[in-house]
Amino acid sequence: MKLSLCMIVKDEEEVLERCLESAAPLVDEIVIADTGSADGTRQIAQNYTRHVLSFDWNDDFAAARNFAFAAGTGDYLMWLDADDVIPKESATLFPALRRMLESEQPDMVMCPYDVGTGSGGIPAFTYLRERLLRREAHFLWQGRVHECIAPRGKTVKSDFRVLHLGSNKERGMRNLRIFQKWAREERLGGRELCYYGKELNAHGLYLEAAAVLREALRRDGWYGNKIEACKALSAAYAALGERDKAYFALLGSFRYGEPRAKVCCMLGRLFREDKRWKEAIAWYEGALLCRDHTAEGDLEEPACRSLVPYLELVCCFYALGDMEQAKFFHKKTEELAPEHPSVLYNRKFFGEADD
């Protein structure tokens, strides 16, 4: 059983070696499609593989990924971004993963993708991605940006995790520009509109974002993207100062599934900003009770089920004059993330208060 790692890169000299060092011992072939690097990326890639190809960039990430995948000769094709790494604990799972591929021969393997890490080692985001694909299943990437492969065939899940560390590379308006061009040329689906709206939010274009996200909610699509659109729409309304709409956008997410921890935390934050402490407490306590929906494909923020509501509950109970409860939740944060800046601040604050 042969495994090929297929990547697309551009100007990644800062992080590419870190990625390939973690992955090279695990795979049988590395294919790298360079989309126009002007730095030392190609030279670094050539230290790990002779299969360094050139792809003429055309504002289409799916096209670039399909080009790289077409050059892979393995029984299974795996992808990574240049600013990803395979943690050592995941590398130890790889022999078992290979045995599973050989024995079960799945078409697709879904794996957790951890995006960044905060205090206490808690990932900023975690969600499932299509990580390994059987070459003979002839999967194709779709989407000019935030590209993906829709699951089909025999799909299995694995605990093999990839960590997205990110880089300092400036991306500027690239993704927004691609979305704007794409929207002019094609009718975007619900998933694409959701990501387009989030991109508009990221660039402070909140009025446009709200219009795009409302349209995303009108389109047919997966419930997870609907919930993401509700969260993004609430953020746009909040930035525009439309508080009631911000509240109702979050409440609208309950049409698509049970409450998510992030939604509860966002509602808690709105109530807290309005100094409605008891209502804020109710939503933060609700966040602590929410299930982890990562296995369903949700974009989860693990800290929203633990550290974030605990920190907010410290503030809310203190604002109500309930020092006992405030200290109770402070102790919870100490157990989770003793070196977090807010925990350190509260430790000093409560220490001085006791003195």
C-alpha cells in the first residue's frame, strides 16, 4: 500500500520545512505543486522530493489541488497545507492507520483538524476534514476558495490529527477578491455564501456580509453551515450596532440543531455587554452543558465548552457582588489554564482583594 502526500504551496519558505519534516517519514511519495513562489520554497521542497511541479495560478484552489492529486501515484492520497504539522502523538498512530487502509480499503478517511492552540493546549478550532482519499475513487476538489471534497463511498473516521499552526505570510484581500469574482461569474451555493459572508466580516464589510449571510440562510444546505451563517450574521449585526438582530440571528441557529457552545457564549457576551448579568450567566452555564459536535463535522471551539464560559462567569458573578461564586469559577480556570493571561490577572486581583 503506497501513500502519496500531495500539496500546493506558494512562498512558504518560513514553514514548509517544518511541515515536511513531520510528514516525510510517514509517506511513500511527496508531490508538491508550486503556484508561483518567489522565495526559497521550491529549493526547500526539492530537499524532500523530486516531484516539484509548477501550476499556473488561476484564483482557484480546487484546480490547484486537483492538479497535485492527479500527479500522485499512491493507492491513497493525503493533503496538508504548508503551515500544517503532524504532531508526534499523531505520528505514532500512523502505522495503525496504514493497517486500517490496507484491511478496510475505505474511499475516504475523515480526521480531526486542530487550528491553532491556546493556553492549556486547547485548540482554537477543531473540525473534521477529508484527509486521505483512495486514488481509484477519483475524488475531485470543489470550490475556488475554502475548497473541499464532498464525502461519498465508504467513509471512515480516524483519530489521526493534523495541527494547523499558521504562518506570518500576508494574505491580504486574496480570498475576498476570489469570492467577489466567483460571485460575479456563478451563483454560489449556501456553503460558499456562508464562507463569503465570513470573509466580508473579516474585512469589516459588515453591511455586505449581512446581505450575503441572509441569502446563505435562504439557500438549501447542510445544517452545520446554517449554524455558522447564524453566528457570522450575528457578528455582522453586532458590529453594525443592530443589537436586537444580533440576538435573533443567534437564536435562529436553534432551528438547525441543538444549542452549540459557541452560540451560547456569543449570546452570553451580548447579554454581558448589555449588563444583563443573570441572563449572561444562564447562557454561559448552558455552554458548559453543550455536547462536542466535532464528529458531525461542526466547526467546534473547544474552549467554548470550558475555559471561555468559566472566565466569563467569574466576571458576571463579580459584577453581581457574588464573590464566592466568582472565586469558584476562578478556581476552575486555574485548573484548566493556569498561565492564561486572564487567569493570571484574576489570580492577582483576587489575591489583592483577600489582602
